[in-house]
Amino acid sequence: MAVDEASNFSARLNENVKSVLNYVEYNVSSIFSNISKQEEKVVINYFPRDMMFISAMIASSLLAMCGNGFTFKVIITEKNMRSTINSLIANMAFSDAACGFFIILQFYFCSLNFYENCSFGIHVCSMLQSVTYTTYFVSAFTMTTIASDRFRGIVAKPLGSRVKPAKRIAVIWLVAFLFNFPVYSTISVPEYFSKSAAVTFRVLHQYSWSKVVMQIRITITFISQFLLPLIVTSFAYIQIMNVIKKRKIIGQQFETQKQQFQQQKLKLLKMLMVIVIIFAVAWFPIHFSLLFITFTGHAFVQVDEVPTTFLALYWFACSSNCVNPFVYFWYYKEFRVHLKNSWKSISRTSLSLMDISVISRNSVNFEHSRSEAIKVDRVTAHV
């Protein structure tokens, strides 16, 4: 009997222990499942950040269009501004203004609404991306061409024959477009104002070699659009600065003339240094981040959220398009004078148009009052 009771007691004890363990396991699993559900419910709202990015891009693009468009207009219309260097500066201004224009167009032609309502909307966005990247390359290649022309004119062959600027500009645009034409058949495109976020990417093709293609393309872009132009431009400007510093002044014995010449040299050196520094500071972070993202495997095109750092760096690089007009206005005296004259002529034209509109409106009001007075006189005569 005692053995039976002991066995029954141990059996009941085992059952109670198992029930307690099952209860604990059930409650622990319930707790962790509730925590995971709460974590799934926590969704970061990126809409304010995305709208801030879009607003900043539109603002900088509009500023680039206005400033560079004004620069292009001054150089083209003023006869004494037509030189090889100024023609290249006008080409760079045109590409920067076009870049701002195409960036603004992307927010519609690369939107979810356009993709859904247009059967070839993705191809339009891809082509627009290719043209936008082409303007980036045109600006960098033009800056390099300006540095090479100045190096050739001051250091290498001051009296040598030169190629016409129209041919150089045509070659720059052709080479830039050939570098960026593969973007038309890209793996992913931006998608704006989608159902989940205002800024995201749409993966078009997912191949086994997609990562290798992205690495090759980003590396070529880094070398051709940033590294080579920066090396060539820096080398050319350093050589130019050394020649200008060592150049002797013949026939200028007066101290005031020496001081004026030194100030002109200093201003030229500052302008050249500022142009190179702006290009390097603006474009290095985005190129470095793209190389890091691509070669470390953290491809943001495969996730729902675009990193905030990438958006900030991309805006910072694109906003450099609107800086060059301010640099030329600050350091280039002739450009500053012509820019002020153009602004005065535009102001006078606007005022004359306003005066014409006021005169026409007053004449219309006068004719209306006159007709009303004639009607009153006729009614009075009839009575």
C-alpha cells in the first residue's frame, strides 16, 4: 500500500510540475509574442522628413535655375564677355540650370501616380535620370576644360593655337551622355509620393549580377565625375598659381601699381581655390557614401526606408549647382558690372510694362465712365 501511495504521489507531482512548466512556457511565449507585435506596430513616419527633402531640392533647383540662367544670359548677350573661358562658363551655367529644371521634373515623372497612369512612365523616369546625371558630368567636365585651357594659356603654350569653344562644348556633352546612357536601363529608379513613403526606390530588375553592375557603375562614376576632374583641376590651378606668383612685373616701378597687381593676383587665386573647394566639399560625401553602401552590401534600394544621411548628402551635392553664380559675382568684376546692368535693364523693362498696364487700365476706366455719362445725359434729355 505504501508503495502504491508513493507512486501515485510522484505521478501527481510530475503532472503538477508539467502543468506549471506549461503555464510558464505559455505565458513567456505570450509575452514575447506581444512584444514582437508591438515592435511590428512601431512604424517611423518619414513623411515630414521626405517633404523637407523635396522642398529643399525644389528650392535649391529654383535658385540654380535663376542664378545660372542669369549668368548664361549675361555672357551670351554682352559682346565684350564673349571669350573662350566665358563660353565655357556659360556652358557650365546652362548645365547647372538644366540640372535644376530636370530635378524638379523628376518629382512628377518619377512619381507613383505617373507610373500607374502612364504605360511607359518608368522609361520616362529612367531617361530623365540619365539626362540629369549627364548635366552633373557636363559641369565637372567643363570645370576641367576651363582649368586645362588656363593651364595651356598660362603655363604650357601661351601663344599656341586653340580649339574653338563650340567644338569643346559639343564634345563635353557627347562624352557626358555616353557615360550616363547606361543609366537609362538602370536596375532601380526613384519613386516619389508612393503609398508607403514620399521618397523611395523601385527595383526594376533583380539579377544575380545586379550588385556587381552597381559596384562597377558607381566606381566609374566616382572616377570620371569626381576623382579625375578634381586631380586635373587641382594640378592645373596649382601650376597656374606658381607661375602667377613667380611672374615678374616689367615697367611697373610705382608701389601703388604693384599693390593693385598683387590684389588682382590674390583675387584670381581665391576664385580658383573656391571653385575647386566647393566642388570637392559638395561631391566627396555623396560619392564616398555610395561606394560604402555598394561595397559593404547595405544596398538601400532593397529596403523600404531611404537613409536620412543619403538624402542629406544628395541634396548637399545637388545644391552646389547654385553656388557658382555667387562666386563669379563676388570675385569677377566684369561679370558683376554686367550683371548689375542687366538687372537694371530688367527693372526698367518691368516698370515700363507696369506703366503701360496702368495707362491701358486707366484708359479703359475712362472710356467706361464716359459711356456711362453719355447714357445719363441721354436719359436726362429724354425726360
